[in-house]
Amino acid sequence: MKAYSNTLKSNSIYQSMSRKDNCYDNSIIENFFGVMKQEMYYGCVYYSYEE
């Protein structure tokens, strides 16, 4: 793990998470995309496969 961290540092790459992640970390963006799909995709009525 230390070699991995040193490689990131030497390439000016910073890790974004400094703690153990859980299922709630991504819930905000998952909710955003869920609402976006609901409003943009599921709100349309398609009458054929070509549409």
C-alpha cells in the first residue's frame, strides 16, 4: 500500500477517499441520475422501436 501511495504522490495524483467507504457515499449521485433518467427517459412515450 505504501508503494501505491508513493507512486500516486510522485505523479501528483491525490486519493479522494481517506476512510472506509460505505453504501451511502454514492447515494447522492445515484439519486441524481435516477431522477434525471425518470424525467428525461421514462417520461417519453415511444410508439415504435425505431423512435
